[in-house]
Amino acid sequence: MARLVNCRLLKQELPGLEFPPFPGPDGQSIYDSISKEAWSKWVAHQTILINEKRLNMMDENDRKYLAEQRNRFFNGEDVDQAEGFVAPNE
């Protein structure tokens, strides 16, 4: 049976992640309060930001920027969008 969490983003009780996505307090907070569905939405948005804004994950400032965007995303706040990004037709 899947572990359920009260998802902070989607405001529903949904299946949670199987393990924290990364070590530390932020990873544990996500594990405790973010659903698999919400995490998947973040990963898709994060991928667009990394690619379109050409973020370098070796650069500390880019990692801090992405962490800030992640926190805003999961708190339901406005997040940056990739200018000019056009989603592929499905």
C-alpha cells in the first residue's frame, strides 16, 4: 500500500514519494508533505528552467536559484517561466 501524504501543493491526500529526493531538511520536508504527482510536476518545470535558462548545476548560484524556485513552486507562489518556451505537441 502506498504511503499517503497531505500534499502541500495539491491540497489533497495523495501517494507520497518512496524516499526523500535528496538529503537534508529540505529533502525530508518534501518527503513528508509533497506527493509523487506534485514532485513530478516540479521535475518537469525544473527541467525546462535548467534547459531554457542554461543553468549550470555545478554553479552554486544556479543551485540556489533553483532551490528558491522549488520552494516557491511547492508553496503555490509564482515561479519563473522560461521565456519563449513552447511545449512540444503531444
